[in-house]
Amino acid sequence: MTALQASTSYSVGFSISSVVPPPLPSRHRCAIVAKVEPTEKSVEIMRKFSEQYARRSSTYFCVDKSVTSVVIKGLAEHKDTLGAPLCPCRHYDDKAAEAQQGFWNCPCVPMRERKECHCMLFLTHENDFAGQDQSITWEEIRETTVNM
């Protein structure tokens, strides 16, 4: 009887430890997203565009230049990957479709119509975060985003 119990315990223990339930089907898709640095050419294009648009729209960059730098690099990255400077400060279910539609391509419709920039790239002088500058150098962009 003792041998039978040991055998039963062994086989039960073995059976439990070797049974792994199959994974449940997921309704969510997983994606691995790699951070891609934009090309220097695209950053320079978006830097020049941002300066020109700030002057033309009588808006100013944020007093914290790292905000301006991150937004310009985000626009440049989208220009490289999507072919359009899609606003980098919003969430999109389908970035390519949004870029093709154009509503959130910089300058976005709210900026063009009401001078409302969600990214804080273009700020009116009344905004508490508006600086005095309508220009930013390539060096400032590099220095303020080096550890990001």
C-alpha cells in the first residue's frame, strides 16, 4: 500500500507540474516600437519651418527650449517615417491615415484657425509659457535632447 501511495503521489505531482494551460487568445495586438532618431536633414527642415511659421504667425517658442526641441524632433521623425510632419503630441490609432488626412499635420488646423498649439511649439505672447524667441539653433536642439 505504501508503494502504491508513493507511486500515486509521484504521478499526480508529475502530472500537475507538467500540465500548462494553453494561452488565452488575446484581443489586443502587441507591437514592438523602436525609437528612431530623425535624420539631421529633417530636423533642420523642421527647425527652419518652425522659425518661419513663428515669425509669420506672430507666435513664440516656449521659454523652456527643451519643449521646442522635442517637438521639432518629433515632427522630423514623423516627416521621415510618415512623409508628413504629424503632430507628435497626440495619440493616433493609425498614424499613417492621420498623416494622409492632414488635420493634425503641423501647423494643424487648430493652430491655423485659432492659434492653439497643443504641443506648445507656437505660443501667443499672452501664454504664460511663451518665451521671447522665434528662433532656435541646431546646437540648442542637440544639447536639450541629448539624454532623451
